[in-house]
Amino acid sequence: MLHAKKNLQSKIPRSVFEVLLEMPVDPNDRLVLLEDQLEAGEFDEKHKKKCLKSLKASTRYAKLNIQEFKKVLDGLGLNMPSGHTVMNPTHFDTAKNDFTDVWKKTVEDAATMGQEYVISPWMDEKARSSYDGLMKQLDQFNKCGELCKAHGMKFGYHNHNFEFTEKVNGEIIYDLILKHTDPDKVMQQLDFGNMYGAGARGADWIKKYPGRFASLHVKDEIKAEKGEMNDGFESTTLGDGVVDPKAISLLAKQIGGAHHFIIEQPIQKNKTDTMSVLCKNTQLPIALDEELIGVFSMADKEALLQKVRPQYIILKPSFIGGFRGTSEWIALAEKYQIGWWITSALESNIGLKAIAQFTFLQNNPMPQGLGTGALYTNNFESPLQVAQGQLWYRNGVEWAFDFNQL
């Protein structure tokens, strides 16, 4: 999330959310375009969050270190007051009673960027499966609050929906989070859209814990067959849903302590007319990502690209019909001079290795979005390693798996 330091027309931060924007080329070019739009007032309340994700990714693509990236933003009159980074139990070394060097570096980098908040947007399932585990995690939150305070920042937590459906010792997890985190050390970033499908209402929680919500994710929700979090609701443009975002935001400002508002304005899937207009008139390249999921016939694929004409498409083989489906999208993208890149999508290291080999054979000079399965606690140890922004296969390192058993 970015602020414009100059010519700001409102106190609401400006960034790009609903457009799936990436930065496969020089970030300075993209940032100059962004700055031009900020100064021209072309970004209003509906453009949020995704630009930060893309801008942070640009440090990896362009091999900028954090100081160099900060210099780029400063030169364009931009700052980054907030960022999401998941803090897991593994980030605290109980033997040393201290945070790991990795987490300390995360906080140091946030301070270098001039962030006001370091926010963890998730809680590990194991950490919340028992009362003792949850208390240990919340104690870690408080300790991180002290660490962040020492760097002139504040630590925060961003909710999803499980906090309102899961209980520990008979109490709702979100109640326990609010009761056992020190308000002077840990702020809450209330996402009142995420909680809606769980039956929780933002206004109720603001009234229950006044002054605890310095930051808000402002969203609206509509009924859906499945929903983004399997709760029957998904995000929509403000004013089109069942939430009253204006009333909740005003209440949060009045009694909730809110001064930091992040507006989310997603374009719903299959809104191809809207996407077509955006792609035609945008000054920043737009990439289609989840729009590709569920489109399997060549005729439907071609019709989508012909109508929307995005600048890029993002290919996740696991979601779009495997390597065959991916190859079909690549052929069509090249036919219509649309850029593309491949990303992994939470595969284990075995799946990642296959995707990496397939990607290599495509000879695409652009950076690709291949991570590792580090998210998994039960992944297969492998020779794969991310180093200096690239995925490497380390010869001499064995797989912790017997492939002869397949």
C-alpha cells in the first residue's frame, strides 16, 4: 500500500488492487507511470493494495535491495506505510528466547521502507489448535510489538474468517486475540469483509473493543455459490453488496481508533466488459490471472483473450488444465501478442520441480513466479532452492523421497 507524499487529494492511501498488476520489466518505468497517475488524480478510493504486492515483487525482479527500492520510491514522492508479512511460530527461537535473524531482517526492512505497521495476515493452524499454542502465539505477537516499537513501528494482525468460527476452550479465537494482545504493542487491522461470511459483523466488534482498530480493510460482499473462503460470500465493488462499508468505516473512525483505511474494489470474475475497458485504457499493464481458471476449450480461451485483450496473462498449470492447458494459453497469447509468465501455486517441491522444468523449456526471457513449497510443514526436502531471485537445483543434494516407490 502506497501513499503519495505530494499533491494528495485525500487522506486515503492510493494503490492498485483489483487489477492483477505485475512488474516483469524495469520497476522505475512502472513507478513513473504510477506517480503520473497519482499526481493527475487518476487513482481514487477504488484502487488499492495489489500495487504494493507488485512493487515489492519488483525488488526481486529487478534485483534491487531494500535501500535501492526505498530510494526509487522517495524519488517519486511515494511511501509505503504498511505491509503484510506472515509471522509463524518458526520465526521465534524458543531456545534463544529471541526472534530468528530472518524475522529480524523482515522488521528491519520494513523500518527502512518507512512503514508505520508490520502486519501478519494469518495464523498458523497448529498455533491455534490448542489454548496453550494460541497463548504462545499471542505472546509472540506481543514480543513482536516490542521489536517493532524499537524500530519506530507497530505490529498488527489482519483477520480472515476462521477467527470468528473457531473456538479454543469455548471462546471465539478473535476474542482471545483481543483479550491477550497488548493494545500498546499490537494493533488490529479489521477486515470486515472477510468476517461477514462467518456471521460476524464489523460494527459489533468495533463496539465491543473500541479503540483497538487502527487500520481497516474496507470491503463489500455478495452471496456466492462457494465464496473466496468457502463461506458463501465473496468481495465485490463497494455499494454493490450486503455490507454497509461507509457506516462501518465511520463508526471505526469515531470510536474504533481507525485512521488507516485500505479500500478493496475487486472486479468480479466474468466481468469481461469491464476488464476490456480497463485493459484498453490503462497506462499500466494488466495481467489476467484467476479469470483463466475454468476456461478449458480453445474456443472459449480465444474468445476471452480477443475480448479483454490484456497486456499479460499469468499461467498456473495446476489450475488451468496442466501443461497441455498451459501450452494452449501460451499459443494463443503469442498469437495475439500478449505477454505471459508461469507461476507455481502452492505445489509441493515435487510439483514445483515439474513446473520449473516445463517453464524452462518454454524459453520465456521474462522472470517467472516459481517459489518453493516452504509454506508446507510436511513437504519433501529437495535440491530446489531460491537464491538471488532465482530457482536453483542443487546438484549433490538428495531428495528426501524414494521415487522408486511411485
